[in-house]
Amino acid sequence: MIYLDSAIIEEAKIAVKMGWIKGITTNPTLLAKSDLSPSETLTKLTKISPGELYYQLCTTDFDSMVAEGRKAREIIGKKTVLKIPATELGFQVTAYLSKEINCSVTAIYSPAQAAVAAAAGAKYAIAYVNRATRLLGDGLVLVRDMAAILAGSNTEILAASLKSPEEAAATLQAGAHHLTIPLTTLQAMTTHELSNQTVAEFNQNGQGIF
């Protein structure tokens, strides 16, 4: 599935109108770009999103993270997917909350972390592909290694930090199950100059029922 990576209401409306976006992912940085409060933004996005809506926990101790996750579930409802950081504490919170709320583990940079995410009951393991390429050398290798580790498990790979249509396609080929992508890249994925050229030729030389 392909998700929109944004917390901007107007972007969400544009993306959902495309008809093939399955949900929306947010993070603290994206929510900070909204003109509304995080709660107001999530409430509006819940009504817009055709499927899952991801919210990332920002608190930093166990009890607060659990409370924040449950509060997000109150706002978003059944569409909720919590994004929980890939840290020792984050995995503990995932193991606790995944029994009642769909959870994803975000900012995974090693196959070992993916294995722990699956053991903790996460529905998704999130890899930042372009950032991993910059920091580790090759984000696609990370995705391939995660896919090998997670094969046969109930945890799927959601790839984020994708900067081009080519990188998005390569990430799927590497084994990612889902992608989350900014609006401009989503729009770029729908077009190719040869497609436009071919359609123009059909329109110029052909006929249809109208």
C-alpha cells in the first residue's frame, strides 16, 4: 500500500482525491508544520484518511508513552497506528501496547531491530530509506536485510524517507510491503514524459466514442 506522508490538511485532501492512497502517516516534525494543534490536526486527518492514520509518540518515559498512545487512540479511533521509536524503551512500550493498539516501530536502522519489532508484536517496521543511504551507505540493503529477517512473520515493512519515484520503486523491489511518500513525490510517480507523449499521439491520431 502507498500512504501520504504529511500532516497538512490540504495536502491530505489532494492525495485522498487521487483515489489510490490508503492512509496517512505523520510524525512530530510534520505535525509542527500544521496550522492547527496536533489534536485538531489528527481529528481532521482521521475524517479525511481512507485508512490507517499514524501518530508518533513524543514522550520519553514508559507511563507517559502508554498514556500518550491511548490518548492518540481516543482521538483517531480504529484507524490508529502508533509510531514508537526503535529504542530499548520503545520496544518495551510496543510489547505492552501492541496487545490493544496497532503499533509500528519507527527509525529502524538494523535487521536486529526489525527482529525485535516483530517479537514485540509490531504490525509494521519502519525504515528511513534515503536517510539510511546517507548514514549507512545503502538504504536498500537495509530493506533487503529486514525483509529476510521478517519473512514469515506478522510484521511488514513500511518504507519512509523516499525522495524520488525511482527510489520508491527500488524500495518495493528490495522487499518493502508499503511506502509512505510526500505529496510532491506521489504526484511525480504518476507521470512520465513518454506516457504524456504517447497519450498526445493517441489523442491526435485516434478516435473514441465521444
